[in-house]
Amino acid sequence: MAALGAVGLQAQEVVELPAEDLSLSVDFEPVYRIGSALGESEWEEFTAIEHIGFDGVGNLYVLDAPGPEAGTRVVIVDPAGQHVKDFGRHGDGPGEFRWPRRMVVWADGGTLIEDVMHMGYHVFGPEGDFDRMVRGGGGRDMRPDPVGARTVVGASWRRADDNGRSIVRFDLSSDEVSERTLVEAWVPRPGDEGRGAPESLEDFVDDVWGFEPALLFDVMPSGGIAFSDSSAYAIKLADRSGVISRVLRRPISPSPATEAIRQAERDRRLEEARSWEATTSGGGELREAGEELGRALAAARVTAVENMQFFPEVPVITALRATWGGALWVQRSAEPGSGEPGPIDVITPDGRYVGTLAPGTVELPDMPDAFGPDGLVAFLDTDAFDVPVITVRRIPAEIR
């Protein structure tokens, strides 16, 4: 029961899915491709794409944000891959970006963009016109709420009064963010209920744990939540108010975290941390006043990885997304150390297992970076010159 999380299952329907994979052989229709150093138009010369998302008619929104420097913009591309318009720019005024990091796109084309140096969120209308700046809370991995107006769903930030394992609905319809907790997820490290005010530089860097069960979630078309919070294959479905009514399970056990697997994970994390450390040293990605702090934080991050601890098992699920049609795409762990993406299970909204997609092909290189209406999916990659590229395809109706 601990592996399935803290929520008791006796009052909920448990749906047991088949143990054997059913391979899905489907075609992903190519729609368009934009970006790369060989782009035909200046508008598709992207620098550093932070986020992409679709609106309700299939327009793709691209947040191209090179950091706290000039060049930030949002690019809108229509369903045929044609440029619609750009909006937003670097600056200190209303609707101008200082360091945008994340974006949410609502179905009507409104956008929410987090700006870490403004310590708030820019809200733009469907035409890209600046509406207002919202101060206050907000969460991690925010997703648009398909039911509420200017509301989003995200995981809480880890703070003194919170363990960072809550799923919260944030209302950004006014100048101050209001929030309501929907789900309190299982806490894999009991007694780790957040931290107080930082007393040293190291306090800004979390302890690093390998194979810690992540809180994975997405918002269903009804406004309900699908989430996973343990090492097991257990997906919990909650309604819009947060009441859990169903748990989807497959009899796939987590892999033991052997010493060889732990060492491979430590080496991978160190490579990432040292790469991030290198980008803070004279690369121009941080303002001059913040470069010294950036280097110190990067060094603290490397130290944290060197001292990382491990959970005993590798979680089964690594990613969870919901399509606009309500199907769940559940990505499983690949063979530890392989460096390849894992297979993706497709499950209908009523809990029926459709089959499994084998990733790593041209059509499905990994879990899509964005899902859109009418089966649209977008993948973000880089070309041979390390320039951002976006490929949009259409998934067949039977797995939407």
C-alpha cells in the first residue's frame, strides 16, 4: 500500500489493466516543421525555446527566451505552420519581459508567462495584448484549466509550510493569485515537510535524491486531475474538486536500484550539473551582477549531486500527459542506463488499456512536448547546429 501512495483505496474503484503489452502500430501524420539554422524565414530563427503550447484552434505558441537579455518574444504559428504574429519584448515596462521562464496557453489564446525577475506573471489576451501583471503564488509544472477562466493547475512549490507534494488550482483572474489545494499527494520522505528561511547559500539547493517518486499529473478535459505519486504503476483520477474516484494499475514492478544503476544515475546528474555550472561562467547568460552568485549556486548544485542519496527502486512511470480528447499517455521507465526514452501506454478516459507505443522512432521520438486539438502534437529538438527545431504531427483518432 505504501508503494501506491498515501490515499486509501478501499473507497475507490481500482481498475486492473493487462500485464502484457499490446504493441500499437500507427502513423503520425507530418503537419509542419519550423526552426533550425536553415529556416527559410527570419521569424523561425529561434534562440532558446523555453516552452510551447497550443490554443483551442490549433495555433502553436512558442516562448523564445534567451534569458535576462534582449530577444525574448512569443511567436504564434497557425495550424498550417505559417507565421501569425509575435508579441512581447525585453524590457521593464508593463508586459515587457526581464527573464521569462514558463508559459501557459489557454484555449482562447490567452497566455500566462512567469517572469522570475519581475517576481510575477504577465497575462496576455487572445490577441497578444498585455492585460495585467499578477503578483503572488503560482506553482510548478502549471497546466491550463480547460474549465475555469484564467485558472491553472500546478504542483506547489516547496516552502516552510508545504512539502511540495500538493496539486493546486490557481486563480489568476485578478491582480492577486488565489489558490485552492485539490490533492495532497503521498510524501516519499516522511518528516521532510519543507524548510524555513535560508541561512546559507547551500540552503537554496535541495538535497538530491536519485529515483525519488515524482509527482506527475495532468489536467483532463473535464477539469479533473490524473496523477501518479509513487514508484508503482498506479494512476489516480480525481474530479474537479479533488475527490479521487478511480485508480488505474498495471502489474509492472519497479526495478531494483542496483549499485551499477545508482552510479550511472550519479554520473548522469553530475554531467548535467557541471554543464549548468559551465554556462554560468562568462557565457553572458546571466547579468554581470548575478554571475558570481550563479557560479556559487552551480558549485553547490554539483556538491549536492556528489552527495546524493537513493531510493531503493526505479519508479515505473516517468511522465504522464492527457490529450485534448481525454486519453492518458503514460510513459514508463526505460532500461536503466540505456539513455533511451521508455515506452508509452495509451489509456482511454474510462480506464481501458488501448496499447503501447514504442518510442525512439522518427514519428515518436519521445513523449510530445505539447498536445493540441484535433490530434496535434509538437516535439522540441535541436538541429546539427544546436538550433531549436519544432516538429508538429497529428496522432490518429484511435489514440487521442
